[in-house]
Amino acid sequence: MKNKNNPDYYYYIVRVNIKKYRKLANMTTQELADKSEFTHQFIRDLESLKLTRRPRLDSLGRIANALNIDIRQLFDDIKWEE
């Protein structure tokens, strides 16, 4: 997944960062869902690295706002596991 030409590369980074920033904010998936006005299942699906749900940019903006972060932080580099 480290290949930036892979169509899922940036979605993977976003998934990892949503979970990271949610945990840093001490929020549950339900709390993030409530605050961003999404369903609990939608947030769980986004954080799942096995699913291929592709969120729209406006959805990422709502999530970033709920996490009180800049949307660009959802695209921060991540530590890749070998």
C-alpha cells in the first residue's frame, strides 16, 4: 500500500489518521459519529482497513471539524508497518 499510484493509497492514510486523531481526542466511534452527524456504522467502516468505502471530501471535512483538527491532518504521513 506504500505505492502512491495505488488508487487506495490516500484513503488508507485517511483511515489510519481518523482513528489516530479520534483516539487522541479520547472519543469513541459513537461520539465521533454523533459529533460529525454520521452513523456509527459509517465511522466504523471508515476506520476499517479491510473495507473500501471512499469518503467524499465534504465528509472528511465534517469529520475533521468534529475532531477539531485541520482537514489536512487527515493526510499526515503515517508509520508504515513492514
